[in-house]
Amino acid sequence: MHHLSDYDASTVPSAEGLSVGIVVADWNDRYTYSMLEATKRTLLAHGIHENDILVKHVPGSFELVYGCKWMLTHNSVDAVIAIGCVIRGDTPHFDYICQGTTQGLTELNLQGDIPVIYGLLTCNTAEQAEARCGGVLGNKGDECAIAAIKMASIGKL
């Protein structure tokens, strides 16, 4: 299985001068805040200055779409990372939130010139979320940071 924190640093373009927005859901913050910290740590490790990392909080994963749209509209950023975590429960709520958020983030990517990185964990169990937020599978935040740098660099070539 793919370890989310593993990547070949030689394939990551220079991130110097980039500005990245992060929109993080407060729901399931045990997981989303761990991803947020990993994302920031990885961005900093690749040369992005701390004051060029803009973080906004939204209540839950469904609100990530509006938060990202707001970030794109009101800030000068080279990429936006959406961080959320939805864990399946006993009702269809999981399906609606995951589908709506995925659709919304996809539409934002298609509408603009600034990439929106999909950092939404869609897990069946809390154990699966833990494994992807610094557990045995690494941290999705690392993967999101690298994706943001690579995608932002497309527009800089």
C-alpha cells in the first residue's frame, strides 16, 4: 500500500516564492489538524515562507468548497489545499457529504487557473483515518503539500 508521506524529493520543483492557501475543516479535528500540521511542515521544508501559508477554518467538510472559493477570490495564492475527513456512520449522510464536496472541489478546479488540491479523507472507520493522519500509512497532509507545489509549478513553467 502507498505510504502517503513518501515521495522523491528530486521530483518536487522549487517552491520558493509560492503562496499556498489551506482550508481545513474543524469537524473530525483530531484528523484534520494532524493533516494541517503535516501540510504546513512539508510546505516549509520545500521553501515556502510561513507568511505565505494562509490558513482558514470551516466547520465541516461540506463547507470546504465555499472556503476554497473564498480563498481563491480573496487571496493571491498559487494553490489551495482542502483538508477534511468524513467517517462513515449509520446514515447516508457520509455519501452526500463526500459526493457534494468532491463535486464542488472538482468544479473549482475546472473554473479557474489556480489548482485546488483534494485532501478529503473518506474513511469507513476511525482506524482508517488514523492510519492516514500520521499512522502506518503516513500523513495525507504531506501528499497534499507536494501535490500543491507540483500543481502550482505548472503555471510557473
